[in-house]
Amino acid sequence: MKLSLVIPVYNEEEVLPHTLPALGSVLALLNIDYEVLFVDDGSRDGSFDLLTREAALDRRIKILRFSRNFGHQAAVTAGLDFACGDAVIVMDADLQDPPELIPEMLRLYEEGYEVVSPQRISRDGDTWFKRATARLFYRVMSGMVDRRMREEVGDFRLLSRGAISAMRQFREQHRFLRGMIAWLGLREAILPFERKARAAGTTKYPFWKMARFSWTAITSFSAAPLHLTMGLGVAACCLAFVYLMFAMVAALVFKNVVSGWTSIVALQCLFFGVTLICVGLIGDYVARIYEESKGRPLYVIGAAVNASQPVQLERAILLEPRPVTHEAVR
């Protein structure tokens, strides 16, 4: 058996000196063949240089470097494309996904589970606002995207080779990997754990980024916003009909048509607002269809260290004619 670890990295120079020893101590106890595949998502600090020095000492450490920042989901996708293990574990570099869970995840995998998903039961180091918005995020995802999605389960997972083969068939531009895994409906084990604070550095997912990620997840897997616009349209028409009745009574019975000017302006603002929201939602879906129709690569790899190119690589670019070895980048 061979284990692959896929670790996206974006400006993690501060935390990597903690991550590498922690991983090494756990993997040394497993006594199995493994590879650690870091995907540098266009870092602007010294993350790539630090990882390159480690890869020069241990060929089991492999690096993919994007030509620019393509995003966390694209980085995980690249790792899954290049991973060659029988089981693949996706985890973050900040040690909030504890390496100590790896032996238990492998035990559940050997019991026959295709997916092993650690579930956070606590969030040490997170503010109340972060915890509240995260709870709201998972509830919205479960209601609007897929009810099979588990609350407090992120991208930290173990996937079998069969699950990886299935995931490689998803090549859409706007990606939400948690939804894709839930959509597959594979046999899944849940492993509760207590999430610790970051070992070092700061989060790379502020509120605005999480909000954008949530919107991508919803629009990638659900047409609910479009259905919502229909509901808003029906509600607006009902309000307009009620006001029409009021205006007719005011004009024909009370002979008073001037006093309703304020309410007319208010209703016009309401209807214009609803119309613009609906047009904006439809426009966002059309824009995503347009981007998808172009079929552009999901990511561009500028350099690869100790990594070999997969037999089949769809909607991706590897700029180097062959992978770069650590001797070439020294």
C-alpha cells in the first residue's frame, strides 16, 4: 500500500517548519510507502524555496508550483491529479488538520470505507463570528446544495483510489470539492476530532473569501437562487395587485389619488430592486456558463519537483517539458 498526502500551500513560510516535523514523526510510525505532495498555489513568500530544500533531502517530498494563484480548490485538484497512492489524504499545512489522525483514518480505510471524513467538534482559536458563520455555511450548504453534506466536515479527508478516479472526472471550472464528494455517495466514515488553532501564521480565508467560496458552492451545485428569483417575482406581483386594489378604491371611492404618491415611489423602488437582483442572479449563472464553455485549464503548473506527470492530464497545463528535479532547482 502507498499513501499520498496532498497539502495545498499559500504563503505558509511561517508554519511549514512546524508542519514538516509533525508529518515526519507520524509517517515514520506507519511503516508504509508514502509521498507528501505540496501544491504551491502561487505563494509570494519563501514557501517554495523552503519546500525545495526539503525535497532535495527526501525524494518522497514532491512539489507542484502554480504559475499564479488559482485558488485552494484548484490546488487540491492538482494534488489529486498527480497523487499516485492507493489512499490519498487531503489536509491543510497549518496543522489545524492534525497529522495524528492519519493512523485512524488508514484503519477505517482498511475496513472498506471509500471516504474517511474527520468532523470538527470544536474550533479552538476561532472567534465567535467565525464559528457562527461556519455553522451558517454548513446549514445553507446542506439545504441548498446537498443534504448528504456533513456539518463541520471540510476538505480534510481520506479518499480511496476508486474515489480519486471518480473525482478526476469532474473538470468544471468553478469547483466545490466537498459537494462533489457528497454527490458521489460513496461509503463514508466520520471521524470526530477537536480542531486546534493554527500552529503559526494567519488564516488565508478571511470572511470575504469564505463568502465568495459559499456563493461558488451554491451556484455550482444548485439552481436554488434562480428559483428564489421566481419566488421574489411572484411576491412582487402579489404586492402590486394588492396595491392596485388599494389605488382603485382610493380613486373611485374616496376620490383621493394624490396622497398615494409616497407609496407609489416606495413600490417602484421595491420592484426595481427585485428586478435588478433577479437580473444579477441570472447574469451570474450566464457568466459561469460562459466561463465553462471556454474550457480553459483549471491550473497551470510552472514547475514540478520530484513529481512525475500523470498518464492523462485533462484541462491542465504543465509548462515544463518534463518535471524539474531537485538538482535542477538548487
